[in-house]
Amino acid sequence: MEALSAAVERSDGDPVRCLWQEFAVPYRFPVYFTRNSFSPENAALAEAAGSAEGPTAVFPIVDAGVAAVWPDLGERIGMYARSHPHALALAAGLHIFPGGERCKDGEAQVGQLHRLFLKHGLCRHSVVLAIGGGAFLDVAGYAASTAHRGIRLVRMPTTTLSQNDAGVGVKNGYNAFGRKNWVGSFSPPFAVVNDFDFLRTLAPRQRRAGIAEAIKVAVIKDTGFFRFLSAERNALARFSSPQAEEMIVRCARLHMDHIAAGDPFETGCARPLDFGHWAAHALEETSGDILHGEGVAIGIALDTRYAWETGLVSEAEGEAILHLLQDIGFQLSYPALAQIDLCRSLDSFRQHLGGRLTITLPNGIGSSIDVNSMDLPLLHRCREWLMSLPAAE
């Protein structure tokens, strides 16, 4: 599309010329769900990273927590590359980096990755293969998106939350100035390969944490999905494979649909997928040991109680949401919740959103409504109610 030209009259009569630039860039990337992804017979990674122009230089990096329980991962990646020489050529052996939320504290890990990208001659057509949880992928994605103004990134998420939510999104970043994701970018991945085998080695707490994101998106978007989660709550609490895998795929699909149909680069103020997240962010900044999904579960519970008190959800709907969270195994009366400054937390979230405060609340189950203010005395009462709940067994 050609640039549009317009003339605007100044008060003194002289014209001010203005050229308007407008263009659209379509994004398209595959999200695979598979097992045994490094088996030579499994073509998913070769398809994801390969190019018609010849073998792609692939630079593999892994979360240290994953490397500890998959000690032969580097060998398996090397064997896979040798089995697919027309698609992949390793630029280096497997590099191990810290994972978890602490890897996002500051720019150190981003700088280390940039130096390695330079050392090994990566270019914009190379691929960074990032294997790890959501926080690890956030840092890897930011490093890739800011080197050469963008190196291709293939994500291989290894946790429930990264497979059903973070790994299929378009956001990257790290924490700075005591704030979550203060530094970041919007940069879609080149591809995503979800290997369910990685979930087998997760601790129960890590498995459970990601289910909060499924409950979140079900409550605000899909009544049928909420019914599925409710009906299969016992199997999901045990993380039984068929039900857990169905939960992951359906949750990822809902996140992908929202991103494609909504505001993928978050230029507006509303963030429906951040339901429950304003309190979750505050909890993560206050407590050093809470997982993101655990914070989201508490945030969902707090905002659900608020919606219940304001008539947006019925008593039956509110109880259904809260009981599902509890039956999955989430602790909703978390001690750090009593410590957060609710007013300051809302303002921090407003800054995170940009523009005016916009909080997504459930409007029944399966739909949502955005509000631009919250009744602080009522919110305090909702927190007190939540803190009075018995601890999870």
C-alpha cells in the first residue's frame, strides 16, 4: 500500500505536509503436540526448524532443571540433527542455562545469550531452539528477538503452563526494577513443539500450576471447557495423561484463537487473558517462592469472589469456580496475599497494561466483562474472606 499524503493548514496559513504509512504483516506459525520429539522418526522438529533453502543452523539451549532430569538430551539432539541433515545443522552443542522465575531477574542471561549468538555466527535465518519452562522461554525469546533485530525462535515448552499458555503466545521479556516483565518485546515464535514426554518428569506442583491458566480461559471464554475441567477434576488433580493432554491442547487452542482474533500486540487497555493476573503479579513480586500458576489461581479466586459480591456471577457459579480450584489442589489462602497493597497493585497493573485500568472479571461462566475501577473496601473484604478459607490438604 502506498503512503498516503495529506496537507494540514497551520494557523499562519502555511501547509503542514503529513505522510501516513500503513502496512500489515501476517504472522503464521505451527504448534505441534507430540511425544518423543527427538526420535529420528519424528519429523515435527525438522519441519518446524527446516527451510527449503537448505539445512538451518540450529543453536540449542535448555533450562538447567530440564537438563538435570534429561541428562542425555544433548546427545539425543545431536543424533536427531544427524538423522535430518537436509533440515538441520547444529551451530553448537547444547548450552545449559538457569531456568525458573529467577532467570528473568535482570538482563544477565540475555547478555550471555547475545554473546553466544555472536560467537557462533548466528544470523536472522538461524534458529534458536529453546527447551524449558515459561520463564526460560521468555528470556530466550527476548534475546532472540533483539539479536540482529530478530533471530528465529523455535520453542519447546516443558511445563504444563508453557505448553498450554506461555509457549503459544507472542510475548517475551524479563523482570526489572522489581516489576514483572518490565523489559520485553512482542515477537511471535517461528514454531512451537510441545512434547508431552517432558511433563512426566515434572514435580506435582509444577504440573498443577499450569492448570490455573486452563481454568482462567475456561471461566472467561468457554462454558464447555469449564464443564470438561469440572467433570475431570479428579483425573486432572492426579495429572492423568489423557485428561491432562486434552486440557493442554484445548487451552492452547483458546489462547491462540484469542490472540489471532483480538489484540495480539496489546495496543489497547483490555487484556482478557490476564484475568486473575493483577493479583498474581503482586504475589510473585512479594513472595519469592510462589509459582506463576499458583498466583494466577489465587488471583482468579479473588476476582471471582469480587464478581460474586457484585452480582456478575451467581453463588452457584462462584462456588463452582472456587471448588474447582481447590479440588485441583490450589492453596487459595496464601499468606503473602495478606501482605500486598491492593491499591498499589492495581496501579502497577494499570502501568503494565498502559492507559486506563482495565480489569477483566467473569460475567457468568464462559463470558467476561471489563471494568475500569474496583471498590477497594469490597476488595479488602474479598481478600479477608479468601484468607479465612482452610488450607488445602
